[in-house]
Amino acid sequence: MLWQAHLIADEKVCDVNSLQTAVSIGDLVKIREILAKAVLPPPANLSSAEANLFGLANFFTNDPETSVSLLSTVLRRPFGPYHLAAAKNVHWVLMASNSKGMKVAQDQIELAFRQSLSRSVHVKGSTVYDLTMQKRICNHEMYQRHRHPGQWAGVGVKRWKVQYFDLLKKSITNFLYRDINDWAEQMISASGNPSVCQDSSACESEWDISQGASGFDGHSVPEEGHSVMRLGSLTHIQFIVEDVLTQGIPGDLLEAGCYRGGNSVLMRALLEDDDSGQRIVWVADSFQGIPLPISEKGKRVDETRNWKSRYNVSQHFVESVFRRYGYLDQKTKFLPGFFNETLPSSGISHLAMIHIDVDAYDSTMDVLESMYPKLSVGGYVVIDDFHLNAVRTAITEYRSKHKIVEPILPVPSDYVFSCTANLTARKPGEPVPRHLDLVTPLSAAYWKRVE
């Protein structure tokens, strides 16, 4: 018998709506409590809504096999409104657990998205991208398409703070000075209409979640910009730092792998709201580029060993970037050298955030081994290169070794693979909005330490 609102467990009525609420806010204690009492019928007897919900819930309880099994039940059925949610959830469960099948799962997302869009399907079902943090990133008020004339009505000092950090992110990604010619050429080529860009605004690159440094495609290094992170990831860093400050989580901020320093500048700027005035941004980097792998495991799994670009930027250059933004001061400290040599003797006592942007197995493991024991409860680990197998392998191995069960969560990157979008608003014959026609695969992930 299919459940509608309740399931029977240990002769008690368990409210499925309570599970839905617990999943929507990532309440691990409540999710575990509900699932511990629940007796699931065979997956074939579950509705698509139930299979998707319980599949997502089992991800939060660190049971990826059950999660994928339940979610795949939805995908094996004829196409319907829960397909896209289930496909997104399957992909993330596989990625978070570093399991096989990620490419197939990614293709399933794109297929389900295109089918839903072409049929104007009202997409249903919760995804990992509907959690509070993810929704805030997906729906940020400063994205270009969310701006409107009355948005600052009744808003006081907060307006200038929001606008300052938006401007800072536009600067470190070089969005402010970007030439629109490349984008215009793409628009003309796609449309076949040479006059499509007569109105220059029609061919400007939108300030949206997937916006990043000009020319950065994940393989080549852009000539300009102080950060190669995309706007969704930069906004995520902002929300993380604001949270540890608001909650009073003790500790400094660490950027392991700083490239040109843009992300660290953002972190340092956010410390202007630190009432204690005691926190420091530690900027750790070899300043000699990505080191080649040393360990046997690193030599086997590390993609960076064949990269031509090593992201080699000098400490002098990064210090100059900090100076230009006005943040080269006593709240910024540099740790030049290889992580296995510098981090153990750094003198760092407590951390509220560890941001890892190192691309390689050995370096990721070095950072975690030295710094994770110093992370305060309530603090965050953010991994910028989670799309790389070497980094996922290091993260998975470290978490398994140290029995870390807090779920790894994604940082949204677009409105195809991640954020939930309204696919029914487009009228027949209208072009697909830009944000629904831009695919940016996931690359960043994080978890919050709770014990």
C-alpha cells in the first residue's frame, strides 16, 4: 500500500511531513531518529515522492547504497515530475561517496532537465540543493536577474554592506573590466544574427551564480582576475565566514592554496565584522605552483601530474593584491612553503574555517592531517576542487579513517545540475533564459563539523 501522509513503524504513526522538514534543514539527529523507527516497504511500493525523500534522507545518514537504490527506483519509471530531483540526488550521492557512475548520473540530470524544460514540467521533489545554505546561494539578491527598482526600499545600512561585497566579488573575478567581445562573438555565432548585439546589454555576460574569471574553463588559466572561483563559490565563502562570526565559532580562517589571493582578500574583508578583532586569515601556499605528487597513491590518482599550468604565483604578487585592496595588515599572515613542512609548525591553535584549493591528493591530505584537529565544532571545511578524483579520494580516505560522518554537501554552480529552477514560466516560442542554458558542473563541496 502506498503511503500518502504517514508510514507505520513499530506500531506508531511516523509523520512523513516531519521527515520532509528534517531533510529540508539537514537536521541529522531528527532524520536518524525517524529512519531508525521506519520500516520501509519494497521500493516498488513507494511513490516517486516517497522514494526520492527516503533516498535523500539515507544520504544524510551516511548510507549511500540505500540512498542510490531508492533514488534509482524513480529513474527507472516512466518520465515524470520527480525525475530531475532524483537524478540530481543520485549524482551528488555518488560524487560525495566518490563512487563509480558519476558521468552516467550527470548525463541523466541533463536529460531529465531538457525533458522537463521542453515539456514545461512543474518539477517536484526535494534535492540536496534545497537546503537552506544552497537556496541562499541559488537565490542571492545581487544576481542580475533578481535586481529590481524597489529592492532597497526599507533597507538601511545593510544595503551598503551587501553592495560592497558584491562589488568586491566583481573585482576579484575581473568582471568589472571584462571586454564583452568574446561573449558577443558567442551570441552572434549561436543566433546566426550579426546584429544581435546592437544593444550592447544584450551581449553582456550576466552576473549570476556561474560567473567566473574571464577565459577560465577549468583547464586553462585566465590572464586576468585575482580568483578563478565562480560567483556561487565566492558567495558560499561569504556565507560561511558570516556564519562563524555570527555564531561565535572560535578560530582563525585558513586558505590553503591561494593562487592570486582573491579568495583570501574576500575572507579578510569579511573579518571587518569580527567584534573580537583577534581573528587572522592565514594564507598558505608553496608560491612555487602545484607540487608534483610524492606518495605512491598521489602518483596513481593525481590529475595534476600532467598539467602544463602549475598555477605558479609569487608571494610578492599576492601581497601586492592584498595591498591594493587595503588588507595587507596584522590580520593577514602568510605561510610560504609546502604544507607538510609549514602547517605543522605554523602556530595555529584554533580554526573556524579551512578552505582547501590545492588540486592534488598529497596536498589535500597534508592540510587535513595538520589542520582538521584544530577545527572548532561548528567550523567548516570547504573544498574547491571536489570535481577532481585525487581530491575526492583524499577527502574520502581521511573522513573514513577518522570516522567523520557529517555529510559532504555541494556548493551550487548553475540552474541545470544544481539549483532548482522554475521551468514552467517560459511561454511557448520564447527563447530559453540564459541561466537555464548554461551548464556549469559542480566543483566545490563542504561539511560542517558537529562533533
